[in-house]
Amino acid sequence: MSDMRTFSEDAGRAWRAGGWPSVMDELRRRIMDRIGGYVRRFVIEADLSRMVEVAAPPEVDIRPFTGPDWALLGDLGRSRLADQFREAADAGRVCLVAWKRRQAIGYVWFSEKIESQHERYELPLPAEAVHVGQIDVVRDERGSGVASALLSTGLRYFRDRGFQRSWIIVHPNDVAAMCSIAGVAPSTVLGTVGRVKVLDWMRNRYLELSPPVPVVLSSQ
């Protein structure tokens, strides 16, 4: 019932933040994700020892955000996400937000575990690796370097604390996400993870590629 009550408002925010794909994502998460199905994603690893530092665009400030008022994220902080973000922050996950003229224009999450409660997958994350979770940038700022700056800032923070690698789970067609992470640090597709879900029952399986496949930037 909560999803039905909040869909209209969240769909409007999704449209302003990301256009039609974001609206469809809101609908999918409320219907298909609850019913279930099969999905397949790439697992991409980045080498933090060779990362480059990407500066934030002009007028953009990137800093940690812990709430408690996730509505401050504006169109990025839709009703469906508020509880998820609150639970993630309480669990110790790190959220960085990009602000421009006091408006949130992007965010990214980092964690030291990959758990179904937060990521909808269960994968054994190496001890020296940090997981890059949800990342989103409002559509008017996409392509401006905000995503790369968010990743660079967060990965530099974890690299300085001893982490050597990062993992991110992305859709095979999400070229933008793959280019963003590869633009910050040399990256390879380690393998694929498939997930089968039927209502509350879920299983996932990780298949490693041998050898891993380098992620090549489209500009190269």
C-alpha cells in the first residue's frame, strides 16, 4: 500500500532527476522486483593502487551525508529510498553526496560487505576490497564529471584506509557506470552474478571469468 501511495510523487521526482528510465525503474522496483524474476549483472573490479584523482566540477562540493533527513536529497531522495538509505547509514555504509548551490545533484554509496538486505545480492567481498553500491546523478548533470568525482573522492578515502580494490555490480548495458569506474581506476570484469527471485525466496550465483576482461573506455 505504501508503494501505491508514494508512486505518483516518486514518479514525478524520478522524471525530474532521470527522465523516463528513472520512472520505469520506480515502477519496476514496485512490481517486478517484488514478484521476482531472473537478472544478470557484471562484477567489475578496480585497482585502487593505480587510480587517478578526479576533481569535482566548478561549484560542486562533495561530502559525506548521514541524514537523518534524506528528503534533503530532493528528487534523488524519493520516498521509496528514504527507509533504505536510513537503514544503510545505520548499518555503517558510507554515502557521499555532490551538492551544487545547496541542491543535491548526485550520490554514491560504499560498504565493506555485499548483503541482500542492502544490495539484493550476497557475494563474498575480499577483505581488501570496498563495494561501490548505488550511484545516481540528476540528468542535467550527467556527463559533467560528477559521477567520476564522486567515485574518485570515495575510493580515495577507502584507499587511504588500506583498501586495495573496489567491486561494483552493474547491468551489462550500463556503459556509463562502467566508463565512470574505469575512468577513475583500471578496471576488469571479474565475472557475472545471476539472481533468481520468487517473492521472498532468492538465490544468486557468481561465475568467475578466466581470464578477467579489461574494461576499455569508449574514447580509447
